Amino acid sequence: MTDHVFYSWSAQAELNPVTITGASGSYFWDDQGRKYLDFSSQLVNVNIGHQHPDIVAAIVEQAGVLTTISPTVANDKRSELARLIAERAPGDLNRVFFTTGGAEAVEHAVRFARQHTGRTKMLAAYRSYHGGTGVAIGLTGEPRRWGTEPTNVDVVRFFGPYPYRSPWNSTGPEEETAAALAHLEMVITLEGPQNIAGLILESVVGTNGVLVPPPGYLAGVRELCTRYGIVYIADEVMVGFGRTGHWFACQAWGVEPDLITFAKGVNSGYVPLGGVVISEEIAQRYDHTPYPGGLTYSGHVLGCAAGVASIRVFERDDILGHVRAVGEDVLGPGLTKLGEAHPSVGDVRGMGFFWAVELVTDKGTREPLTPFNATGAAAAPMAAVTKAAKERGLWPFVAGNRLQIAPPLVTTEEDIRRGLEILDEVLEVADGYTRN
């Protein structure tokens, strides 16, 4: 079945992928009849859950009317989705440029920033992922970039806050915020603000650790960008559309970026769709000047129909309220309790339905359970933990030395508790590698 498929980020001859034959809600199953509780939302994108009947029906209905149409003409579903997104975005982010995914959204956000400022240089964080295409992978601050270098992207990197492994050895969140902002301003000064077009930052760092910004950090980034005339791009491809209990994660801190990139949760990946939400100041540049960019499948009507239906379901069923309540009352406390009970858990952090359990060999030294970017034998402990989870019917999102918890936003409290019970057993495997 897999002989002719070339897989992403993989050594092809070493693959033995599970064959998935069906899914519903927070579960999916394979061709052997094994059922998995999806604690990863696949690639942190199936926010509405698998096979949601309202979304499937919207796609079917739209397919019966119009399956595709050029992005150069108007369409009711495309226009409606743009309006719904703009109404839920912060501040005056009022226009939407549609793409087919997150990486393309990043590509175009950078283009907007460079054209708006007349500058070329971009600031991007270490411990970040922005996509696999040319500019997006060049901005990425983690090892998946290495194999594509040189990327020929004019980028300068900075360290973002990471209280558990602070680059500045801070002793608390306020100190971490102050140090991170001082560091960022120093980078801006040394690079020359007159050269910097934009800064791109995941509002909550995703694959690289579920790093929730400490109080005041995002507001400080906004202030620095405003002061130096730098376009602030919030990358919300992973955390937009409810993952943190807000339409956009930056809203949790009352921050208004200049551009927001989105994809994944906008329609849960039922049909490929992404985009950039654009502030009026930037968008108005193109009122009488053509924008130099476009995509054949920009705002594909099937994807937009799914997005409209998804937002309606979110509001009808108060999914944002569900995520906030269950995240605060069940998922967060449950993971914290596991962290206290297991010597392999060094840190638990997150918000809403997005959490990380960072695994260590020693709580005192905070030595990771596996080294940075580990492969082969060095990665064996996390491989064993992953295997234990899947054998027990839990599908985790594993990154580095972390179990990252990102269930569909419709997951019930009962299923969250079931997942926590399985994690309790799985962490016993991790405990076997500790020195405590």
C-alpha cells in the first residue's frame, strides 16, 4: 500500500506506517481494528474532530453547487468566511488573503511585510517552525531547516522566553520577560531597525515545546515592533481557531499583530486552506496597486464552505468555552498531578487544549530524557514511551523529549480523563529511564 508514496520528513525505507481506515470525533482506527484516542489532533489541525457531520455536509452541499472557481472572481462562501474571520480577529485586521496552507501563508505574510516597509531582513526565533516551503523553512529555527540550507533567506534569529530552560537563568516569569525583551531589543539595535521588515513569532510556540509566553512578553514584542517600524507577524497556524480557548491565541494577552497567519484549525484540514489576516494599514497599500502574488487554489470554495460551517459549529456548541473550562479544570490539573507523581516529568505547561509534558532523566538537573535532536539509540527512551502510548490506544504528539497534548477541541471531559489514565501508565515507562 505504501510502495509509491513518498513521505514527509522520513527515511523512506525505514517506514512502517499504520494504515488508518476510519475516524469519528476524537477517535480513529486502523486496518487491524485498533482504535486510538487522538491526543494529537493528527498534526494539531483536526480541531473540530474527525468526520464532524456538519462539516462533511457543508462540503457535500457545496460540491453539488460549485466545486471550484477562480480566485479572481467573487464567491459567496469565500466572502462569508473572510468576513467571519475578520470579525473574530483582533483590532483592525480586516482583510483576508487565502492560501492552501500555513507555509504559503507565511510566504505571503513576509512578502506583505517587505513591501510595506521597503526593507528585507526578517527576525525569527530559535525553537520555531514556520513551514516547509522556501522562505518559511528559512525562517524556521529548529533542525528541520538544516537539511535545506542554504535557504537564501535574509533572517536573523533571537531567543524567545523558555522559563524552564531560561537562556538568561531567570528565576521567574517576570524576570524571563524582561530578559527576553532586552535581548530582542539588542538584536534589533545591532541589526539596524532600518533594515528589518518584519518579526515572525508563534503566539504559543508549537512543535518546539508548547512555550506559553510569560506575562508581558507579547505586549513587549508589539511595543518594540511599533517603536522601530517593524511588521509584527503572529504565526497562529497551529494555535489559531480555538486551540488555546480563543479564536486567536494572541487575544489571550490583548495583543494586536499587523498580520496573522492561519491554516489547520480554520476548517480542521477537511480541505486544504490557510491564509493571512491583514491590518487595514497594510491592506490599503493595494487599493490601487496590484498585489504581486496569487495562487490557483486561493480560497478554494470547498475549503471555505468547510470553514464557514466550522465557525458556526464553534459558536453554536460554545467550543471555545468548552476548551477553556476543560483545559483549566481537567486537562491542566490532571497533567500537573501526573507531573508530581512521576520522576520523569520535569515540567508541565500549556493552556486550553495545548500542553507539553517535558520528560527528564533527573528533575534536579533537568537533563532531557533524550538529547536535543536525538536519533537512533539516543532516541530510544522516547520511542519506548511513544510505543507504550499507542499500544494502550492513545495517539500522542511526540516532539523531542516531550509528550505534547493536543486533542480535538470537541473531546469530552470523559475522554480527557481516559487519556490522562493512559498517560499515567505510559509515564511509568519513562520513569524507568530516570536516575531519581
